[in-house]
Amino acid sequence: MDILYGQVTIYFDGTYWAGLFERIENNKLCVAKVIFGSEPSEAEVYQFILKNGYNLQYSPAVDTVVSEVRKNPKRMQREARKQMREYGVGTKAQQALKLQHEQNKAERQSRSREQKRAEEQRKFELKQQKKREKHRGH
């Protein structure tokens, strides 16, 4: 088993954090997807790769073209940093939390508005009842 190239991509798919494990072997691409649940740290991903890297269920192999381009490690670091800056870590999760927070805020505001209206209506009815009681005996 001569693995020529391997790559791991961690992303948020809208519900869970997932990892996409790619390997190219003999000009054939195989892919495996793993659901992590909560956002994994680098150490957790590394431990997962060490423990389960060889036991992953990869997809059937697909022919691919392998271009052997050597990149400077510093350039690769800059590109990774740029990707992290563009997308950020947990931005989708943060957006989902922000949306939930805004929905809760809107619900709370509508509930308090209804309570305020009900209280004003109750006070109005009480005033009307007192006014009627005053004029009843005359």
C-alpha cells in the first residue's frame, strides 16, 4: 500500500463538524467522511488519525491525475492562514448561535409586548368597573 498523497479537511456541514479524508494511491482517489460532532481541536484530529487512520472506510477508487508540484512549506502555511482568515474557525457555528439568539430575543420581545398589552387591558377594565360602581347608586 503505497500512499502517494493524503489530505484532511475539517469543515462544518451545517449540523456537525466533519472531516474529509482523501488519499491518492496509484493515481486513484479514495475519500472517507467522518462526523466529529463538536469542533475538534488539532490534537483530537491528530489522535484520531493515529488511532483510526488505517481503519477508515474509503470510497471506491476513482481515476485522477496527480500533478507533482512541490510547494514551499512557508507558502503552504500562508495559504492555510489565508483560508482560516477567509472562512474562520466556527463561523457557521457562530452564525447559527447568533441566529438562535436573535430568534430568542424576538420571542422574548413579543411575549413581553403581549404581557404589557394584557396588563394595560386589565387596568383599563378595572377602571371602567370602578367608574360603573360609582354611578350605580345615583
